[in-house]
Amino acid sequence: PGVPRGSAPVTSLLALAVTSEQIEHLHRRFKQLSQDQLTIRKENFDSIPDLEFNPIRGKIVHAFFDKRNLRQESDGLADEITFEDFLTIMSYFRPIEMNMDEEQLDRFRKEKLKFLFHMYDSDHDGKITLQEYRNVVEELLSGNPHLEKESARSIADGAMMEAASICVGQMGPDQVYEGITFEDFLKMWQGIDIETKMHVRFLNVDTIAHCY
Amino acid sequence: MEVVWAVGQVGAVWVAVVLGLVMLPSALGISLGISEAYMWVLVKTLEWATIRLQKGAKKPQLQMPQTPNANGIIERDETPMEKEIALLHRADFEFSHIFYFCRKGFEAIVEDEVTQRFSSEELLSWNLLTRTNVNFHYISLRLTVVWVIGVVVRYCFLLPLRFSLAAIGITSMIVGTTVVGQLPNSSVKNYLSEVVHLMCSRILVRALSGTIHYHNKENRPQKGGICVANHTSPIDAIILTNDGCYAMVGQVHGGLMGIIQRATVKACPHVWFERSEIKDRHLVTKRLREHVADKSKLPILIFPEGTCINNTSVMMFKKGSFEIGGTIYPVAIKYDPQFGDAFWNSSKYNIVSYLLRIMTSWAIVCNVWYLPPMVRKEDEDAVQFANRVRSAIARQGGLTELPWDGGLKRAKVKDTFKEEQQKNYSKMLVRNGSVG
């Protein structure tokens, strides 16, 4: 009851291991956030105290409304998301299962990295430019009065140089590094295990007649 | 003529019943055992219902991690930020740093430690109340029949009974304290005032079918002290006054509450503040300090959280109560949600619908622990002292401690908290030598 039926089927990534109980939990959480409406808007995320703590709060909320993450054909930001969309975003944080094969694992990893990539690439042009990267660093480091803007910049520049060296190798003096594309991004993460860092694991709350 | 005589007879019988079964035992503090018998029947019924529910469910038991924290649905990673980031890589700032905050953000969105404290505690098995069953699965005919009987019993039998008991309780409180208030100040007056207060509290507790277990009565608050407790509902005060006399602290209200306040303050020195006075913190502290300094006055009762929390955790204690001085007597109150949910979600229900819910629950069962008295140490400030008291209460009651302010029920988080987190993060980076 209450879980919307008759709308588009839930994405296949999700259909595998999330039980109906967990979907009910998420639905209740959705209703709490949306204050019993059918959709959530950006303002609804203001009511989460734990999230206020988070320096990249803006980017995380943004990620929920990013049409690329919602697997919609068009680009840009949605104004509001339904429960289906909510589950779609949640599916990026599914933990890996024991019984996944190579191909599934690879697809999984790509999905998660794509999600992260979209978080950095704020103008949706498919590249993480130096300016975009600087924005992220500044957000993460803001709030420390002892750290000047210049230091944040130099940190960003340094990291970008390292990224360039991994992706393009040695650059000539007049070569301009335009930005990190998704393929370069993938290259940077080769060999590093991100699957276990980017997941949220549900506990098995085995209730019989579940009560509120 | 005969009708009048019959009505008179019924009236006399009724008065005799009320006096004999309700008022006398309450005045003398003895129990007739009716409540105990009711509770016994109730417990047996609920046990039977639980067994039937378990038989009805046909799901196989999965071997996945069982939740130790009854209120969490996701496994939160408690690794502190430093460790997590050190694990992820070498020292410098990298793309990887975003992982930690990303995941924390998602955890907060899926399940929020704070907001869930402002909704009622979830039960592990249904207690035959409609309000606690969001999805009513039809389990068996017998269970439905019992549930229907339950509804009839609760609404047609218990509710009128409780309502009349409550009316008797409140009326005797007002009448009794007004009468006692006419007497000149003396020890007799104090004694009578205590008797009246205790008697009315007991009647009101019976009106809620309350079963209260008091532990460690030797630590009961003494005169000239301050009693501090966690706050779940407006009836907390009644629960505590059932076992002792306190000087209440609060704002002056209008209506029925105002009448009660005006009547009781004549008999016993409660501290009622006008709305305008409450804003002036120094005035409030001064008056309370004067009260506490007088060792002959009853201990004052304060709920430092400032708002009702759902009884699974203890939130931030406002430091004002701890600046007054004197001895603090902490008390932990834990309700058993199986029989009735005492939590008042003031943003969702108003007081009348709340009282209606309480009166149509099975019962209010709770445990009250009196903790040993605490005094502020030399090198402690009010905030640290408040936290120390809070830890003691949380530990005794089996509640978790949250550093958050109960005011978050209605307001947003202060920017200072967010900046604190960002400061920690950037301090860490700077320390790792990645600057310039």
C-alpha cells in the first residue's frame, strides 16, 4: 500500500537485491522527506539535520536532480523527483553482491564512477575542467578561516596536474589540457577499489507485521 | 417521583463506588489490585497475538546481519573521517576525498538520526492497536476478532471510564488545593497540600491505566534540590508526582490548565512564569535560585531538553537549568511502547487528540530510575555538567545520546555546526602537508 504501482518499472540495477521491506523503508523515508507529497523538491532536503554537516551538501542534493543520473534523455536539472527517481539514485549506492560475475561488477563500477563524475562535472559538458575541480576543492575546504583561497587553488591545480599526467602523459609546452573526460576518469581509478567505499548497506530488519 | 428516587439511588451508589474504589485508596496510597489484574490479562492477550502473528508469517529466516540498534535500517560506517581518508590513499588531496562525504550524505538522506527521534518508536510486533499497524495484513480470523473486541473494549468501556476518572482527578485537584490554600502557612498546610497533590496524581495515573515501576527510591529528590528528567510527553510530570511532591516550573497558560495552575500555586509554591518573564533568562534563573536556596521548599522539576523526544534517545540539555546551582537529582524515564505510545509529537497532534490517543491505548507502562545526586565540579562549566548528567540518564534508561538540540524539531541546524565539520576536514589536509 502506498508504493506507486502502474508507473515505469524500477531499474534493473535495483530489482536484484533490494527486498520489498527495504523498498517500504525507503518509501516511508521518501514520504517523510516529501511531507506526504508525491514528489520531492530541493527544499525538502533542508529538513535533514545530519546533512547540514556535510560540506558537499549542495553537490549531493544536486545529484538527485541531475537528469543524467536519473537516466533521462534530456539534460539539465529536474525540478522535482518521484519515488521511482529516488530509488534510481539510491541504486548507485547498492553494495556489491557475492554472486556477481565479472561483467556485472564492471558495469556496476562504471555506474558508480559515472555518478561521481557527474558530481564534479557541474556544467554537464562531459569534461571536468580546472575551474570545476577548483569549485569542488573550495567547497570541501571552505569554512576553515586559516586556509586562504590561494591555497585551495594550488591544491586543485596540483591535483589536476597529476590527473593530466596519468591521462595524457607528458604534455608539450603549448598543449592545453582541456579537462578530464569520463574515459580519463576511469583510467585514474584503475586498480583502486571504490565499490566498497561507495555503498550503503541495509540491515535485515526482520519484522513480521511491521509497525510504525 | 419514583424516577427521581431511582436516580438518587444510582447516584448514591456511584458516589460510594468512586469514594471507595478510587479516592480512598489514592489518598492512603494503597492499591486494590484492579490495575494489576487488568495488566495480567492484557499481557497474556498480547503474547497470544504475537504467537499467532509469527505462525501466520511464512517467510524463511535469512542469515543476514541482525540489527543491534533497533532503530537503524542501514549499517552506518562509524570510522572517523581521519581514518577513512588515510585508508583511501596517500596524503594529498585527491578525487577520492569526495567519497567519504558522499557516502555520509547518502546515509543521512536514507536515514537520519535526528528526524527519526521525532516519530514514534517502531514496535517489533503488533500490539493490536490500529495506529501501530500501517499495513494490516489479514492473518487469521481469530486475530481479527480479538482486535475488534479490543476496539470495543477500548473505546466503549475504557475511554469513558478513564475520562471520568480524569475528570474526578482534576476536579479534586482544583477543589482540594483551593481549600488547602485558604489555610495560613504552617506545617499542617504543607502536609495537607502534599496529601492532596499525591492523591490527585494517583487518580490521574489510574485514569491512564498507568503501571509505573520506581527503582532506587533511596535517591529520591530532596528538598532544596533540582530534579532533572528526560522528556517524552506532558504526562511525565504526573508520572513523577505520583511518587513524591515537586514544585513545578512552567509557563502560565490559559483555560483549564491556567485554572489548575492558579489553584495549585495557593497550596504549594510552584513557580509559574508569565510569558514575558520567560524570555528574560536572568529573571528566570534568579527566581529559581531563590527557590532552591530555601531548603524548606520542595525540589523543583525541570525537563532540560525543552521539547518532547520519542524516548529512544536523550537530546541536548539546555544549560540554563544547570547554572542555578544546588544539587541535581537526575531521573530517567523509559516507557514501554508495547502497551501504548506516550510520545507527543506536538507538530503532528494537538493536545486533545494526543490525550484521546493516550486514553484509548491499552496502558501506560514505564520505568522510573532515581539516580544518585550530582553536583557541579569546580573545573566544569554548565555545558559539561549538563552533558555529564545527560550521559548518566541515557545510560540508566538504555537510551542513546545525541548531541543535537531538541529545537531541531522545528528549526534548522545552525551554520556553526557545518563550519565545524569543514574546519576539521581542512585542518586535516593542511596537517598532511598538502598546502603549497
